[in-house]
Amino acid sequence: MKKQRLKCGILTCLTVLLCFPTTVMAKKSAMVTNNGSIGAVDIQLNYTVEGNAAAVLPSQNIGLHTSVTNVAEPSWIRMKVQYPIYDGEILERLTEEHMTPLDDSLLTIADGAWKKIGPYYYLTTPVESGAVIPFTEAIRIPADWDNRVIKTQFGVCISAEAIQEKNFTPDFESEDPWFGAVIEAYDSTDYIHKEAGNERFSVTYEGGSEGMIATGKDFFSNWETLMPGDTVTGEALIQNNMDIPVNIYFRIQSEDDKTNKILDKLHLVVKNGKKVIFDGPLSKNLDEILLKQYQPKKSSKLTYTLTVPASLTNAFAENKFKSVWTFRAEEVITPEKEANPKTPANPKTPSKSNPKTPTEIIKTGNEMTLYHFIVIGICLVLAIGTGIGYVKTKRGRKI
């Protein structure tokens, strides 16, 4: 029986310790998932041949309607025409007998800003997404092609190339307007061009049941599809709507397709006001840091800049990426305010019994309130009652 009563006494003591009051901090957070993608350059060559092009006559005009459709991002376009003759003897005869060769002089070029420079026809205006640009309308068979070239097999081969408009300016007065750019093959499927937006973003701590509120689900959504060489910026207002100070914390977690490493290529700079809080590749996560302590009704502007290197190739075209930003608020309470909510008559002369103390986060209770005394009183009554019961039991045994 002694052991049983002793256990009860221990539990009573534990009850007293558990009932001791602590100040519970409100911790609220908001998560924003930012999405982005790298664009692509892709075109389609369209052609239609009128009549029977398998057998032609001298001086005949053959309807050769060709055009280019831009199915991806705005681009610069150039065309090249070649005229293969598949019989070496016939080709030699055309040269020896000074017969008219197949060349661009026989083409009818569609109206447009085409300019022949070297072996290419350059379109001197950029082509928007979805636009269709005509190139040729017809080709004429030379008038002096007679029985000497009968049954000659020849072709007209047209190729189209494109390069991004953004961050690239051709020089149409030079011999190489595209500066020796290497053209890579690419084929997109159901490509969607994303336009720029003008949404306003903010993160506000309201306290109470509302807690932290993020306006705008995606802080990258105002950016159009990103292209090599792009530098884009955005901003979000961070504010405290409470009547007490609030610490707001921030962290970054990025999600990347491990097969392409696109986030290693993208560079992000984040500033809170003038203070740089992140500067590095988007693949690098940022552990939680304190943005700042926001005084009542105060705010700051969070700005962010993302840079896409100009060296990206088609290997990164249409790659998507994601970056998750988390904002967490922690209310800040002064011990002075918790114990004395009313402002003294002369705040410039603090009393000795209530000295001025710096603002701090209260993690455990250090001020006795009416609630604290009530809880402690209940615990003491339980302890005394248990003790009295124990004494009566002990006396009964002696009798």
C-alpha cells in the first residue's frame, strides 16, 4: 500500500509541473510554388506543287508555293534553295554548251522582306508565334532546255532555319547576318507560347485565424516563356498587419528534373529591400532565414531576378522547373506589454517596479497572471487532498 500511495504522490507532483503555464507562440506560414519553363524555336516548312511536275516543258512555269509556319517562340528565319541534277553527264553538258543553269533567277519570290545574302534568303523582320510566312510562288523551266537535256532528272530543295528573336539582333549589312550561329534540329509537340502577366504579389501576416496570407499562387507567373539570354525580375510586398511586431522567416526549396540539370544553369538573386538574402543557382536550396522583424503595420519589398544564360542549347528547350518559397511568421511580445497592457502616464520615466525591457520573443511564461494563479491553485488543492488522504490511511493502520 505504501508503494501505491507513493506513486500517487509522484503523479500529483507531475500534475503540478504540467499545469505550470507557458506562453504559446502563434506560428503561421504560407507556401508559394513558382513555376517556369524554357522556350523553344521550331518551324514547319509547307509546300504545294501545281500541275504535273514529273514531266515539264521548256519555259514552263511550275506553281511552287512554299511557306514557313512558326510553331514556337518568335524567331528570325532564313531560307536556302538548292537545285540538284541527278545526271552527271547532263550537268556537264549544260556547262559546256552554255545552257541556262537552274538557279535563283528562275524563282518567283513571294512578297515580303526577304533579302538574299550569300546562299540564304533572310527575312528582315521577326516572325511571331503562329505566323505563316510565304516564300516562293513559282519556278520557271529555262527556255533553252531542249532535246539535249531530255529525260533530265532535277530537283528544287528548299530548307528553312530559325533562330530566336529575343536577345539576338542580326546584322543584315554583313556577309554573315547570323554571326555563324550553329543551327540545331528541334521538333516540338503542341507547343504553348506563354504571354507576360501583370499580377501583383504579396505576403501578409494578419494574425488570428487568418494567419499568413499569400496573394498570388505563383510569383513567376508574370514572366513569359524564358529564352536563353533572358533576365527577368519580379517583386512581392511583405507586410505585417498586426499591432505587435512579427518576425517573418523565408526559405527556398527547388525541384529539378535530375536528367537535365536546368536549375544548375539558372541564377537567382533575391533581395529584401536593399539586403541580398540569396545569390546563386536555382538548384541551391536556402535554409530558413529571418527576413527581418516587422514592426506593427510595416512592410518591405521582396525583389527577385532570374537570369538564363545565353549559352543554353536545344537540349534545354521546353524544360520546366519549380521553386517552392515558404514564409513563416512568429509573433513578438514584450514582457512589459504582457504584464502591463496599459501605457503608463509618463512613458519617458519608467517606474522601478516596471523597468523598460527590450522586445523579445517569449518562449516560456515569465509573468504571473490571474489565469496562472487559478491553475496553480487547483494543482495545489489536488496535492493537499491527496496528502490528507494518505495521512488518514496511515492513522487508520496504526489503530
